[in-house]
Amino acid sequence: MTAPKTTHDLTTRTSHLKSLVEATLEKTGGLLRLAPCWVPRSFLQPGKRLKLHPDDLYAFGLNRGGIDERWFASTTEAANDNRVEDEGLSYVVVGNERFTLKDAVAECGAELIGNEIWEKYGKWPVYSKFFDNMGPIPHHMHQDAAQAALVGQEGKPESYYFPPQHNNVGNNFPYTFMGFEPGTTKEQVRECIANWNKGDNKILALSKAYKLEPGTGWLIDPCILHAPGSLCTYEPQWGSDVFGMYQNLVEGREVPWALLVKDMPEDKHQDVDFIVDQLDWEKNVDPNFKDKHYLEPVTSEKGEGYHDKWIVYGKVDNFQYFTAKELTVEPGATCTIKDNGAYGLICVQGSGSINGQVLNSPKLIRFHELTEDEYFCTAAGAKSGVTFTNTSTTEPLVCLRYFGPEVNPNAPAMGARKK
């Protein structure tokens, strides 16, 4: 059988997956290989650091916007207008067949994601992505669970990590505005929203920008305004695509009112007070904002030839929605890493193997090409231990992996970087 090179070489299966999945997991020690999942955004400009071929940046069509996101181990559909049917869903590749990770989880349940997550959520409730833009994006927030439920959605806490491998350049504006300056009043914000059609609503004048540094990150609660800068971001987050854009003009580009209210009840679309009250005021004006949200890597485990670090940790309102780690394996080294639960993995540098399966970070990817850089690891596989080998004699092997809710109770608390 000739190894498939592109998605065109694969047939799609939508049912009767369990026996195929189980046979694959037996062979790989709990791993499912995933194909790249590309997502466009019509209101943003691609940052060109996803390793996607430049001729394919508008592969969905110019009207859909450029591809500035790649989603990892995703069972979450992208909330884009005019979306293709499977947009945002990761595909598992087995032989010459493919099927969505969402369908695999639906059929195999706890066998993939673990008993605790399956029993509580009945799905893989998180995902991660690379978010890559040439410039800043609008000051926006993500609704909390109660707000999102008003429109039949789920809330969205999220996190950032800026992998050095995808940030060789900072692009146009490597600063992120977050929250408001202490002392800002609701009336000032209300005026910004009321002035939506009068030119720049100047909401950034009420906020504070932080210089972004590769190798660091942030944990962002729902209902906190943030205007991400132009670094390429690795973003473990809850499996939702809700948001509200509170800034009406970015680099001279209009942000339509529809993107402010898209995840608010229809009868509230012109209610400025309701829109302002969607923000968590105490968190947005917190004078100690950075101390409660800023992340730097903290060692999880270190041994001969490898170093595993926490890159996303901490809790939102006393609940651990997700965590993430960065594993570096030195040239020629091998290590076996045990984890508490299932995870999605992306290799960002180097070449080697994972449980004997090929693992490498490609230099350039065409839109339909398959890769060998992304895997989903089951809960059982993670607990048994996954073996990483770096086959290079010169280059480190670096992988990022993210975990689901409450999987890592021993993860560091916010502020661990100071210790």
C-alpha cells in the first residue's frame, strides 16, 4: 500500500470506527496521527508563520479570508460564516482512510479521553491552535458559561504561549492590550460602544499594552477584554468559538457591529448597557492584572537529555480548564514521559519518533498535504508512558502538548514563575 501524501489520497469514514481505532492504538501505544486542520478568518491578515505554503494562504477562497489558524486535536467546529462542513474538526489518519477525531471520541468515549472527562462532558471539551496574524486583532472578550448559554453556546477561557520556533519575527505589533487601566469607568466604555459608527471608538485608550516575549504566555479568563498582538500564539482553550469584538477599527479596517454581538441574545443587539455588562469589571480593572495572568515556563520534569516544562497552568475561578507542557529532547536522546491524561501534541522543531511512529516538524506544508507532526494520545497511553527519541545529531526535538480539565491537579499555581 502506497503511503498517502495528501487528503486527496484518503477516503473518509464516518461510522464503524471502534475496531479500527482500537487496532491502531494497540499498534502505536495509544497514539492517533492527525492531519493539519486549517481555519481562515475573514477579518484578519495572515502572519505567514504557520509553515503553510504562501500560495495556499487563501485556499478557502479570497472571500473567506486568509488562513491564520491551525487547530490541534479539535472536536470543535469553527464559528465562521460560509464555513465548509467540517471546518475546525481534526481528522485522524489511518492507512488510506480518515475520520474525524470527534466521531472517534463519540464511538470510543472513555477509551480515548479517559473516564473522568467522558463521564462529565461526553466529549473532548478543549482544543488548541496556532493563531498567527500580521498585526493586532480587535479588543474582544469571550463570554463565560452563563452568558454563552443564552445563545446555546459554551463559554471560553483561553491561554497563550508564544513558541520561539514560530516567532522568528514579531510582525507589525508584538504587544497585547488587556483589560482596562484601573480607574476606568463603565460610562467611558459605554461611550466607546455608543460611538461605534463615528470613527475610531478609542477603546484602546482605556486599556494597557504588554510587550509580548517568545517563550512566555498568559491565562485569560472569560469576560476579560484583550487585543492580541502579532506574535504567533499557541492557545490551549475551551472548546468554543464565542466572542464579542469591542473595538470598531483596527489598522484602518472596519470591525462590523455584527462581530460585537454575534454571541449575544438577538433582543440585546442594540442594548449598549447589556453589552458593557458582559464584561467582568473587577477583573478588567484589576491593578494586579499581570500577576494574576502572566505565565513563564516552570520545570515539570528534567532528566538526562530532556526537559519537560509547564507552559500553561493556573486556574480560572478555582477551576483548571486546561494545562500544557513543552518537551525538549536533546539530539540523540530518548525519554519516556508519563502523564495523567489524554493530550493533543504538535511537534514544533526537529525530527525523531514517538512510540516508534515518525515524528518531525515540516519546513513547508501545502494545504492538502499530510504531515507527521501531530498526534492525539489517549488517557491510557499517556499514563503508561510515551517514548520520544530524537534522531537528529544537531537539533533539539521540541513538542507542545495540551491536556483537558482537571487532569493535572499537581500543576503549578499562578505565580509559580516567581519561585
